[in-house]
Amino acid sequence: MIGAANNAPTASVAVVLPVHNTAPTLLSEAIRSISRQSFKPQEVILVDDGSCPPVRMSDVPSIKNAAIRGIRLERNRGPAY
């Protein structure tokens, strides 16, 4: 995509992060890794694939200028769903 103001290339990045029974420390490290990428995401979508207990959004660190939202599947559906 070309930016309107200066014809500079711009990128819009969204990250989908599937999780299942993921430890909060590992989830935090994944979010930190996402935030350190060259292209900063505008949105991060956490898909909780039936974790027990469910992922708490309060355990998820924020990323500056990125919306983080969660989707919870009631039961584990696996990677192909």
C-alpha cells in the first residue's frame, strides 16, 4: 500500500496468536516478542482454544498502539479448525 502523504510504503499488520493451556509467563514472552518486530501490529488476536482454565486477558501485557482482543473457543478444536 502507498501512503497518501508522501508515497512511502506502509504496512498494516495483524497477528493471530493461538493459545491452549499456555503459561502466563510464556504468553507474556510471546506478546513481548510480537512488540519487538520491525512492523508493529495494529491488532493482536488471541485465540484461546479451550484452555482450562481460560486465558485471562488481565495476564496479557499491552502493546503500545495495538489493540489486543481475545476469542475463546469453549472446547479444544485443534490447529485445523
